[in-house]
Amino acid sequence: MNTPTLSPEEFNVRLKQGEAMLLIDVRTPVEFAEVHADNAVNIPFDRLTAEAAANAGAVDRTAPVYVICRGGHRSAKAAERLAGAGYGRPVVVAGGTLAWTAAGLPVVRGAAKMISLERQVRIAAGALVATGAVLAQVVHPGFIWLSGFVGAGLVFAGITDHCGMGLLIARLPWNRGGYPVVK
């Protein structure tokens, strides 16, 4: 699917001109609480459905629905999901919240600082690879398959832009909101 994109600056200009624009932020609740575009509504990617979008205000499925994430990858997948749910005009805010903040556009910042989902995936993958290597040396050579499995998963994620580990980590309690986060 060739999803249209809009820069954060272009989005802001249209918003200031009075255009009705629904901006759905598909990051985890904790990421959203840390910093988000001033007018964004949070529907985490794993909870993004037609019903959730309609509840957020996307009642007219022919009107544009704008999606944003951290850097653009999740929002592109969210746009595909919305299109599959019958929304004819999903638009990705290019560069995500990183580009939004870099452009100096209005944001809401929370008090807590959370480790990004991307960094959590790197930490988990690295820990699993290191654990597999150590266990293969100390316990049984068969544990090397743990490292190989994680490595194959990373290659798959790189090729397909679909990270199963990221989807699992996003469901962990500290990424769902309401739990203490790193300061």
C-alpha cells in the first residue's frame, strides 16, 4: 500500500487553518505519556481497530485519519490496518513524534522518562543472544540455538519490518501505563 504522508509542519499549518484533523498516536501509553503532539489521541497499535478509531472521532471513513508514532514505522502499519478496516484516507505524519518535536511544534510532556520500545527490543535481543552464548559454553552446546533463533528473528524483522519481539514487549505491563517508569 502506498500510504500518503504529511510532514508535521504541513499538518500544523492545516490545523491552524481550522481544518478538522484527527491525529491518532499509535505508540504505547507510556511512550505517549512521555511526550506527544498537543492534539493527538492515543490508540496503541495493538489496540487499533475500526471501533477504537470511531470512538476517537474517526466516524466518517471517507475523511482523512492521520497517524503518528515515534519515527514512522508503526504509523505506516497502522495506516494499512485502518485502510483494511474501511478507512479510505489514512495519512502518515512523516518522521513521527521525533520529527514533530524537532520541528518545535506544540507537545505535551509528562514527568516520566521511559525507555523507548526500540531500545527495549535491543536490550532484550542482546540479553537473549548473550545468554544463549554463555549457556552454550557453560551448560550445553545446544543453547547456541537460542542465539541463532534471536539472530534469525532480527533478520526477519529487518527484511519484513515486522518485529514480533516488539509487539510482545509493547504488551508488557510497564508499557501499558499505570506502572512506575524510569526517571
